[in-house]
Amino acid sequence: MDLALDPASLYFGRIKKGETLVKEVKILAKEPKGLKFKNIKSENSNVMAKLIDDKKASSGKKIEVTLKAVEINERFMSHITIATNHPKVKKLRLGIRATIEGEITAKPSRLYFFPKKGNKPIKRSIWVRSIKENFKIKKATTTVKSVTLEVVESDKPSPGHKKEYKVEATYDPEKSKTRSETGKVLILTDYSDQPRLEVDVFIREGSKRSRPSNRTIKMGKKKRIKVPLTPEPKH
């Protein structure tokens, strides 16, 4: 390749709101002689980039990218562009992704149900936790009519957490007109910074796709709380 970035895109991983992380990207060039980089433009003001010298990179340059996690965004996406004087590659584009979390987390971020022949219900769990905040779940709803929810509060959260809930999601094939659905679980809290958490739901009959691991996590004495479970209409 005449001119490229290594890596071709950046994933900053899971970071907390308020944190700042820095990563580097090498610029690779087949013919570095006479190569110049004019400027760098960022699509997002919270993503900053600058060119610095790097003798190990074939172009002699690398990009230092700084991400400031100002707002909660579990699917943060942006990009930067670098203008060059290369005869074939006039611009380089670097995609940037991150999962910016708040004090409350809902994991996993996706629920998969793979119904087989028969009408046996399938259960999955969403763990809603906070290290600092003593929050409450006000309501849990789903846009998938064949999925019902139950919220269970733990009197003894797992180590390192101040508050913990388990949202038990049950898929009932008898309530489903189709074995292929998508939707969301919506969890409403009383925490002003994160009043709403979302978890994607995927239902695929006979899929061989591997399921995410559902580890059994021990909870303390459980206290079941009544939460409205009225499905929300699809938009």
C-alpha cells in the first residue's frame, strides 16, 4: 500500500465519563521522500490529534490522538482526516470508536435469544450496577412483546459495587408471531446523569452464532421489587 495508517482505526475501549485517554497511530509510507502532511481535521471537538516525529514509522511520522470523554455515549464514533501531498492518496481517514460509560452500567449491552424447535422459554440476565451511586430502577420496559422482564435488587452487591440489580429477561416463543425479532430493553433510573439505559435484543431461530457467556454471579439476599413492565410501542 502506498500510504496507510497502522492501525487503520482506533478503539479506545470502555472508559468512564470524565476520563482522558491518548493513543498513537503510525503513518506508513512506501515512498516517504518528499511526503508532507498539511493538516489534521477532527470531526469532534472532544477528539484532538497532532503529528509527531517517529523514527520507527516508515513515513517518519505518527499521530497522537486524545479523546476526552465528556458525555456518556456507549456507541461513540468519530473520525479525523489528514491531508497529504501524496500523488495518489490525498487524504487519510482514521475512524475512532469508544464506549463512554457513566457511573451506572448495564451489561451485557446486547441480549441474544436463539430459540430452537419447541416452545420452551429462554432466560437471560442484565446486570445493572454502580460503583458510587445509590440509584433506583424506576421502570423496566421492552419493545419486544415476546419478552417479559423482572427486576431483582440485591441486598449485598458484588464486590466493588454500591448498588446492583438483575433484570431477568424471559423470551416466550408462544407470545411470538415470528422467531426473528429485534428490539430493546429500556431501563429507567432516578439518576439524573443516566435516566435511561438501553440494551439491544436479538432473537434468531436456529442461529449457530455463539452466545455471549452468562456467568452465574452470586448475589446476597434478594429483594424482588414490583416494576411496571408494559411493552413500549416500536418507533
